[in-house]
Amino acid sequence: MSALTHHLELDDLTRLEPAHLRRRLADLIHQYVHERSVALAETILCHIEALCLHPTDCREPEQLCAYHRLACHWRCLAEVQRLREQRGNPAWRP
């Protein structure tokens, strides 16, 4: 994902209501359990980052910290999945 595309997606996502973002995030995570891919992990990461940057959400330090930890987790999952796909084993299970 290019930096520009990532920025545009985050900008679009932060325009959504936080509750809608959280519902979409839950749906995406559920989908990832059944269809692991780098693109899906990065989409999940974008939604988490959008929640962190949302102008009306995530004002409490504890909540922001939790989202940052979650983002780190999904960044790692995306990278592990990328390596698995490069090695020809996209069906990796943690």
C-alpha cells in the first residue's frame, strides 16, 4: 500500500462515525479469521489507525494506548502474512 493511498484511506475513514468504524472493524476481523491476506490485515490496520486519529473518538490515553497496541499487532500480522504468501504458504494459522 502506497503512503498516498494509505493517507487517502485514513482521511476517508476518519469521516465515518466511530461506532460505524468499530462495526466495520469487527466485521473485517471476523472475515480475516476465514480469509487471511495481507490486504485484509492492512485494511484492518487502516480502520484501527482511523479510530486513533478520529477527531471525536479516542480521547482517553488508555483507549489510545489500546488502539496503538492493536495496530502494532495487526502490523505484525500483515508482515507475517506477507512473508507466508511470498513463501507460498498463504494458509498460515497462528
